[in-house]
Amino acid sequence: MLTQLYIKNFTLIDTLDIDFRPGFSVITGETGAGKSIILGAIGLLLGQRADSKTIKHGAEKCVIEAHFELSHYDMKSFFTENDIEYDASDCIIRRELTTSGKSRAFINDTPVALTMLKELGDRLVDIHSQHQNLLLNKHDFQLNIVDIIAQDNEHLKTYNNIYKLYYETEQQLDKLRHEIEQSRQNLDFLQFQYEELTNANLISGEQEELEATSEKMSHAEEIKTALYNSSNNLSGDQCGAVKSIRKAQNEINRITNVMPGASELARRLNTAYIELKDISEEVESMLVDIAFDPSELDDVNNRLDRIYDLQKKYRCNNINELISLREGLKRKLSDIENSDDTLNELEAQLSQYRKDCQHHADILTALRKKAATVIEKEMLSRLISLGMPNIRFKVEVINSGSLSSNGQDKVSMMFSANTSTPMQPIAQVASGGEIARVMLAMKAMISGAVKLPTIIFDEIDTGVSGKIAEKMAEIMYEMGGQGRQVISITHLPQIAAKGTSHYKVFKEETNNGTTSRMQLLTADERINEIAQMLSGSDISEAAINNAKELLRN
């Protein structure tokens, strides 16, 4: 239940801080006084999109905050699941807008996403405005009404879970069929590609090894000459470095006994001798291994050309990518070969899901048809009392012949206000006043099945007056006495008089310009307000007495 509303710097409102009471409350005020502004502020609290243009001129920030009492409603799980502090006696939701376009939302001072604010808002407040009457033309809305009265939520949830599996399997099957068709059309080409890559006998690392061999063989003579010269310089008979160092070592060895430090020089020369001798032997070995065979070089280059051609043809950068492509083709061919088995498995699975869906859809249909009878009786009873004595109202639950996310049913609410007129879809034949009464009767009916703390009616009385308005007021009064809060924005004195609390919205001129105000009326103020609604700006004694009579009734 909404207990307090605080608005700061929203369109024409500079500051509004007002308490709300349980039961049936009414809000009145002249056209343009700001009633729609207050509704707009509440709408933002319920998760509607924000526009920085709604911030009061001259202000940098707008704040809208509401307090709710939730002790009579089972909502703790929402707060637990979303890790938000739960206080049943005072739940606070707040929305902040800045001129820069930033918007922030809070639940009990915890920052939340707009989607979460909307999820909670949908469970706290139902705002019925005139445009909602258009929902009567929507089959989904009508089906939802039937589901609420059928109280089939658990069955619908079970059906939805199975339908999701059914739908996903159907999509998967369609995709597989398409892929199989495409693959079979390309089977010969895929087979050719795979055989070509297989016959190439590609080996990981082969390309790098061949490129190194080709480079080496292409420079065989250059390499051989360099190795020969190096070998001659190292171990040649005349001036080879190995023999020269050996001689130098022998000379130093003769003076080790007579010259300090000579031993160290001899040691170092010996180390150099050993290293150079080892290098010389390795050069000799490499020189022996160098042999130039033109036919071998041709074989290596031909193999490389084959690899390069495949890379270019299949747009691969290296031999490993070619190998990966070959393995991918192998898997595709295997999938095509085994596709019938996979297809049969999916088709069997889809068939079972369809049977399960159909079973639960039939359960939903039965529950909905039973609920349709209940709705017809209750709507007829309510609408007759709302001044439609010849009303005929029927809820048709039609099997569409196909499964959807809501089952297999379409709902059509048929209506006729006269005995001589055939029943037709309600939105096509009902007048504005008739639709208003139908929607009120429907809201009153479903309010017993849905535990919604607060219901706000925005001029639901459009197109009605007199006794009918009184009856509509009685229905809203009764709804407010069933553990919920009902607030009606109205222009009719008959409805205003039925409220247990009466608020007035009005404009006021201040030093900062025009601003909208809202106040809870006292008993005397309420008499004057209703009298003004009856007679206009010039309040007569008769209007005062009439207002008192309405309030007594």
C-alpha cells in the first residue's frame, strides 16, 4: 500500500510531500491542475522511461520517492533473490533525474537497474488509465484475464518450460535439415577437397624443414668454398692456425721455469689450441657432408611449390592451417554420413516434446474454459448492476490448432449491450462508457485473484454519470475495503463523495511561477469541493446541501 509520496522539481511541482491512507481515496481538481503530473511521477517510480525535460525549469535535479507498506503481501522472496534489504513496514523506492540525462533508481537505498524497479513496480501498483481500455482489443490481454481467474500459473509455468525445449529443438532441427541439404549439394566438392589435401600427405613442421633445406642446397657452392677456406686457414700445412698455436705453446713451455707468468700463458694457449682443433674438425665434417645434387633440390622445390599452391588455393597461411582444414572437411563428411541418425534422434525428441506440450496445453484449455464460465457469470452480474440490464457477455476459448508460448488457445470476449444486436468482439462494438464499465468490472473481478497493494484509476468514469457513476464508486469502495488501496482520479461528484479520503490537486502562483499543489481535504473543504463539482465556480446553497447529501449516502 502506498503510504507516502514525495516529489521534488518535477514539471510544475516544486515540492510535494503527502501521505496516503488505506481504503478508497479520490483525487479531484480542475483540468490542467496537475493530476496527470502526479500520475507521471508515479509512473517514473514504476520504471517508465525518463526525460530530462520533465525536470522543473531552473532545477538541476528531480527526485521522486514513495513509501509502501507490504506486511500483508508476500513479497519477501523478491528482495531476497535480488539481495535487497527487506522492510515490510516501509519499502522505499526512489528515482532521481538530472538535467544531464542521467537517471538512477533505488529500492531501500540499494541502486538497482530500471528493469528491476519495473518488476517491483508491477507488483506494487496498477495504474489504469483511459488508454488501457484499448487493451480490450488485444487477444493476449484477454487471455491473461482468463489465466488470472483460472489461477493456472503453475500449469502455465510447466507448459512454458516444456514449450521452450520444444521450440529450441524445432529450431535446431530446421537448422540441421538446412545444413544437411546444403552439405549434400556440396558433397562431391567437399569429397574432392578432402582427398586432395589427404593425398598431399601434409606433415606439421614439414614446410619449415623443406624451406631450410632448399635455402642450404641453393647456396651449396658458396657454403663449400667458405668451409674449404676456413678449414685451410685452420689446419693447413703451411700456415694453419691450429699448428701455429701449437708451436707458440711449445715455445712458451720452454721458458716456464725461468719466466714468471709463462705457465699461465701456456695454459691459455693450450685452451685455445683445443678449441680451434675442435672447430677445425667440425668444419672438416661439414665440408665432407656438403654435396650438391640438382635432382634433390628439384624434389625439394617441387614439394614446396605443391604446398604453396595448396595454401593459395585454400587461402591458408601455413601448413598447419591446411591440416586443420583437412580435419574439418573430414568431420563434415562424417557428419553428412551420420546425419540421418542425428536427424532421426532430433525428430523423435521433437515428437516427444510436442506430445508433452499438447498434454499440458489441453490441461490449460480445460482450466481456461472453466474460468471462462466463471468470468461470464461474474461480468454479467457486475455489468447489469452498472446499468446494462440487457447485457450479453461471452468468453470464447478457441483452440488455434497450433502451439505457442501461452498454449494453444486464443480468447475472444464477445459483447452486446442489447438483445437485438448480435454479439461481436467487445472492442469493436462497445461505446466509451460501456468499455469503462467493462474495464472496471474486470478490474474488480481480477483484484480478488491478484494480491496487488494499490490500484489507481485515472478517470475510468469517462462517459458515465448519475446512478451509474454511483454504482462504479460503490465497486471501487468495495475493492478498497478488501485489504487493498484504491485511488480514483475523477471529475464526478458521485464518485468523489464515496472516497474514505479526498485529495485535491490545484495550481498556485508563487514568486517562482506557477506550481501544482496537492492536499488532503478536511470535512468542510470536501463539502465545498464536491459542491463546486456540482455547480461550478459559483457555489450555491443547493449545491452545498446536495454535496452534504452525497457524503451522507
